[in-house]
Amino acid sequence: MATNTEKKSAGHKEQERYDKGVETQERLLEAADELFITRGFDGVSVNDVAQHAGVAKALVFYYFKSKQELFDAVLDRYYQSQAQALMDAMGNGARDTRERIHAGIDAYLDFIEKNPGYSRLIQREICSSSRNLNKIMQYMAPLYQWGQSVFGGLLRADGPLSAKHFFMTIFGMAINYYTYAPVLGPLWGVDPMGKKALAERREHVHAMLETLLDAYLQEYR
Amino acid sequence: MATNTEKKSAGHKEQERYDKGVETQERLLEAADELFITRGFDGVSVNDVAQHAGVAKALVFYYFKSKQELFDAVLDRYYQSQAQALMDAMGNGARDTRERIHAGIDAYLDFIEKNPGYSRLIQREICSSSRNLNKIMQYMAPLYQWGQSVFGGLLRADGPLSAKHFFMTIFGMAINYYTYAPVLGPLWGVDPMGKKALAERREHVHAMLETLLDAYLQEYR
Amino acid sequence: MATNTEKKSAGHKEQERYDKGVETQERLLEAADELFITRGFDGVSVNDVAQHAGVAKALVFYYFKSKQELFDAVLDRYYQSQAQALMDAMGNGARDTRERIHAGIDAYLDFIEKNPGYSRLIQREICSSSRNLNKIMQYMAPLYQWGQSVFGGLLRADGPLSAKHFFMTIFGMAINYYTYAPVLGPLWGVDPMGKKALAERREHVHAMLETLLDAYLQEYR
Amino acid sequence: MATNTEKKSAGHKEQERYDKGVETQERLLEAADELFITRGFDGVSVNDVAQHAGVAKALVFYYFKSKQELFDAVLDRYYQSQAQALMDAMGNGARDTRERIHAGIDAYLDFIEKNPGYSRLIQREICSSSRNLNKIMQYMAPLYQWGQSVFGGLLRADGPLSAKHFFMTIFGMAINYYTYAPVLGPLWGVDPMGKKALAERREHVHAMLETLLDAYLQEYR
DNA sequence: GATGAATGAGCGTTCATTCAT
DNA sequence: AATGAATGAACGCTCATTCAT
């Protein structure tokens, strides 16, 4: 089966054949990505995806054995190719706690700005509870671990001022702007995802963060 | 709308039938509410709603001429019957700014805790951009206005420390805990919607708020 | 719901509405019957059935919640409306054993001749093992009981000359002619389901039966 | 067919490839055989067959230009390689009529016991009338001829006691036990295809046969 | 006000088959 | 000889919606 003996060392013809499948699969993922993000799992039909990718509907099932698996593949692609890079950026450097926190938030904001669709996709799935819950846990886990790694040692584990509440507060503060962006446009009269607006928001978040850190992490300044 | 416009008095037969109709419509709304909240617009069929309400499917179209209109009606019911009450609570009293802010946040948290489904429903719709955008604007507008009314006079209108950013930060801080509740359960090992956990969260939010107000609204103490 | 108060005692208009559904369901069963018999479960599509009945495909699922249930309904209809009549005919009368046996075989042959399709349907399902096995058991059970009731007392329970082997032999002798009828036509050059041929076959079976009874049930002559 | 037509000798590479092809085709037939027998033509997909054989789906169409032709090939393989052997066994020996009949039945029972799947496959096709009718004729023809050769000279050609009825009776008596085997298991509480049960059944058939021969072929004892 | 009957369009999925390599 | 890629048609089934009563 995979013996592949002597095949004349390939040449570009061979290459073409091999690439064809991969390329098609990639095109399907791309199409699925765009559609799932804007309309959600139930709002997208397999036909939509196939048409958007310019292939026959049956091909979707040739590459992904079900619609659900295609959806998972879209999520996994994000998770694997980019969330990892995010964690790397958050973790590296041996700076002090304050710097690590600011760096971590920056890395996370970088990630959201680069993948606004992914954030919304995840957010929507969370609102639908149950289904895909473990996929979301997979997404949250590294973020939460980062939160524990920076706040865990400084704040108590329970109560209103515990590390976990702190983390959720900062997380919400950071992500909600992007979630609500489509509404903020008409409301504020500016493009909230424009370069200038994003920089301004980032500055705001860092300022808030600094204030809170001043208040609760004084000793680690 | 619910003003019950007398209908020629009619005799008790008429009255009975009229009441029955109102009651049926109410039952349909109730059923739609429950289902749309947990599964979203595309995840619920008209049949589901009718069955859940215990009436014939065709009745859905008798009372709401399409599925979309039923969905809108669910949203409107919330908006009209409850969001208004929320705004009232936020606005009333002539206390000083700090108190008004804390009172406003409390009123909003009360509302979310009482209608956790609605929050998620709205959040999900926001993630789907475009569709129902004006419905969401309708939801956001009074909140945003409240934000302007308390922060507008104290902070400048633009830049990283403007009122609008402040509002979004507090809003995100407050709502995100509830949005992520389904994930926090497994992650934290406690029921995040339990009485004790909710009280703790509320206390946390007020503490964060106090800290930020201390830093940025000193002069209005 | 089922209160149905005062509906003007129906009249033919009411009657029409009621009949419409029953009639359509009946037409679907009729169509399914014809098709399943000639082509088997897997050889017939729901679309085929609907088209054959002259209704929309979706109606099939309105009346029968799956293709399998439609199939079962076809089988049940036979079983209930006719197999019962068969058993009645086989059981009644207080004649002696020989007469009861001949009468039973006659009743069975009557049944097969009247429902040649059903026999073949059952036969085919038997060849496909497993699936629908209990449906077939349901069909066989009364026949087998009859066999036991007439042979059980006269022959031993085990061994080559036991009642159960005797029953299977007579059963096979009787039914196989009808199963193979489509082949016998070309082979014999006559219509094996023609009136004359059927009478001849029946006479043959009785003759064989008589011979076997002479040999094994002498004492009960 | 399997005469292995030398193909220019070619060197071992050629030979290898040729053998591999034959072997693959054989493996496909084997897989198709198993599947068609248990699930019927419509219950098996080309994909099933290919997977069961461990080869690519497209190969099925390389060796058998359609699914139907693969099905026919399965039937033909049985007919050619085994039905012939059956006929040989039935025909050979120049013993007297009685012995030839018993020997013929034994050979047929041997065949059924060795190929229980084939019998059911044929039986199922018979129940589906029309389709594949000539394939079935091919199967029946030699059996029928054997029947004519042993009974034809002794009994009249027409009427209830004619050779053809006699043949059908014995044929049905013999084959039906095997056809109904899946039902007899639950019904009798024993494995009807177990060694002991088969021997018992065979003894029964010979006993019945003997009784009938005693009655109708006395003069040829 | 309320229902059962009916439908066409679409759903996710599988089919047998073709083709370039 | 053998394969992966590709497809159009069909599969069983559900959908939102209409209509006569």
C-alpha cells in the first residue's frame, strides 16, 4: 500500500497530484472557516461550504467524514497553528511579574486582532453551552493556566479577590471589546477594528491593568 | 399592546376564546424562549416550539407569521417587559456619582442573574454579526446611555481614558463571568451560578470598580 | 384538545376531512406493499413509494416516522388482517386429526394464493437473516403452533421423525411451489399461478400428505 | 477462464504483476461473496466490498465494469466451480433408480451444507422475481433435469402426480429447512446448522423420501 | 382559535461511477 | 495493476410554510 517502489523520483507531475488533494482540503477548510465564523454551525450548510470552495458537495465528505468533523477541523487548525504561538509569546522572557502580565495581555490582544473571527466563533459556541464544550475547554485551558501562573502566587485561591476572579475580570475586559465590535461601529461612529482604534483600546487596557496591579500587587512592583 | 382593548364585551363565549388565544400565544412565547436560548435560532425548529408548547404547529404561524418574527417577539418581550425595569433601577435615586455607578452595576447584575438565558441569547447574536444587528443595538443603547450619563461628564470623550472605553471595560468585566459560566464550572470545580459564587463575583466586581473609581474619579468622591 | 364540543354533528364535509388522511395513509401502504414485495426493503426508495402513491415524499414521514416503520406497517397489516383469519380457519372444527391437518393445509394454501406477495416478502427477509427477524418469528409462530397442535401429540419430540421435522417438511412442500412460481413458468411452459395449475398443485400436496400420514399416523386414521 | 494463458513468459516482474492481479480479483470476489450473501445486492455498497477486500474502490470497476457485473460474477463463480460438481455427484454411478435418487439428494444436501450462503442468495433473488431471472434459471435447470431424469420415466408428465410436482415437493422438502434455519434456531432452541442437527435432518429427508417412493415407485424397487 | 394534511426545498450523507496519473 | 480525487444523482429525513376546514 505505502510501498511506493521506484516511482521515478516524482518530478513535478507527481507533485501536482499530491498537492491537488491537500490544496482542495485546504480550500474547503478556508471556506468553512469564513462561513462558520459569520453564521455559526447551524447557520451553514455543507452545500454552502462546497459552493464557497468551488467543489462538489460530496467532496466535503471525502475529506471530512461529517459536518461536525469539518467544524472541529476548523477549530483545531486555529488552536494548533496559532494558540500555541500565543502561549509561546506569553510565556517567554524572564521579566518580573508586572512585565510578564503586560506582555501576556499584549500577546493575547495580538492573537485576537489577528483572528477576530476565531474569538467570536468560540464566544458563540460558549453561549450554546454543552455542544462542543470540550473544544472550548481546550481553548480556555492554556489561557487559564497562564492566569494561574501569574496571579496564582500573588493572590489567595478563594474569595472575591482571588486569582481566578482577577483572571476572569482581565479576560473579560480584554476580549469583550472585540466581541462587541460590530455593535460599537454604529454606536460610536468609528470603525472599532481600525488601526487607530485598536491601538487606543490596547492603551486603555494596559492603563486599567496598571491601576489594578498598583492596587493589588503593590509589593511586586 | 397588552392594553386589552375591550372588544365589544361580546358575552362570555367571546371572552373565553379571546383569553384562550392570549394564553396560547403566551405559551408559545414561553416555549420559544426556552428553546431559542439554549439552542439558538438555527438550532430550533418551529415543530420543536409547537410541541414544547403543546399546540399544533400551524398555530405558530397564526400568531407569528414566520419563525423569524417569533424569534423577534421573544427578544422584544424581554426588551419591553424587563430591560425597561432594569433601566429604571439604574436611573432612579439622586445619589452621588459613585453610588449611582454601584447601584447601576447592581441593577445590571440583578438583571443578568435573573435572565441568564437572555444574556447568552444576545451575546450569541452579537457573534453572528449583521443578522439582527438592530435588535442588538436596541439592547445596547440604554446601557450605553447609562454609561454616558455617569461617565460622560467626568471623562473626556476620546482617547484611551475616555468614557466609552471605561464603559466597555466595566461592561465586559461584569458580563463575561456569566457568559463563560458553562466553562467555569468544569474549570473551577464549583457551580459558578450558585448563590454563594454569584455573591462572591458581585463583591469582586464592586471591588474592582471601587479601585478604578478611586484612580480616575478621585475628585468626585 | 380532544374536547370537540358541539361540532354540528359532522355532516359530509367533516367526514371528508377525516377520510382524507386515512385514505392517503392507505394509499401509501398500498404503494409500499406493491413495491416492497417486488423489490425488497433496500430496493425501494421512499421517493418511489411517494411517487407510486401520487403524493409528496415528505408525506411518507408525516404518516410513518421512518422508512423502516413503513415497512413494518406493511408487514403488520398483512399479519393482523389476514394471518389471523388463516389461523381461525386452521383451528376451527372438531374433526379428527387427519381432517384437521388437511383443513389446515387448505387454509394455508388459501392464504398463500390470496397473498403470494406476502409469502415472498417474508421468504426474502428470512434469507437476509438478522434484520426483521422478530417480525418473521411473529409470522412463523402461529404456523409452528398449529404444527405442534396436530403433530405434537402423535410423534416424539426429538429425532429424525419428530413433529418439528414433520412440520418443516410439510411446510416446505407447501410453500416452495409458490416461492418458485416465477421460475416454474418458463421451465414448465405453463402459468403456475393459473387457476388450473393451482388446483392441481393443491391436489398433489394433499396426496403427498395422505401418503405420509398413512405411513406415520396409521393408528389415528 | 482460469487457464492462465502464458502471456509471453515476460520475466518475473510481469509474472508477479499478473499473479497479483488475479489474486486481487479473487480477493474482491471473495469479499463480494461474503457481503452479498448476508446483505443482498442492494444492501452492499461497492465501497463495502473494496474495503472488505482491502483494495481501492476504483479497482472494483477495473476488474468488473459495474456493481451488477460483480454480482453476476459471484453467482457465476458458484455456478461454474461448484454447481457442476454437484451435478456430477448426482449423476454418476449406474445404480438403480432408488439408489440414484437417494444419492442425488445426498449430493444436493452436501452442496447446500457446504454453501449455505449461496442457497440463500438464490432464494432471495427468486423472491425478487424478474431481476436476474435467467441467472436463477441457470441454477434451476440442472436440478430440474436431474429430476426429470429420475422421475420422468416413471411418472406421467401431467396431473397432480406428475414428475414435475414430485420434483418440486422433494426439492422444497430438502431446501426449506436450510432457508428457514435462522428462524428455527430461536424457535426450536437448538442450532439447526450444527453437525448433529444436520445429520438428523438428512435422515428425516431420506425417511420421507423412502415413504414416498414406496408409495409411488413400488414397481421399481 | 385551532388543527391535520400537504408540500417543495433543503438538510447531511452515501451512492456508483469516471478519470488522470 | 492500482489509486486518490472528483462528481451528479440519489438517499432517508426535516424544514418552514400554506391551506381547507
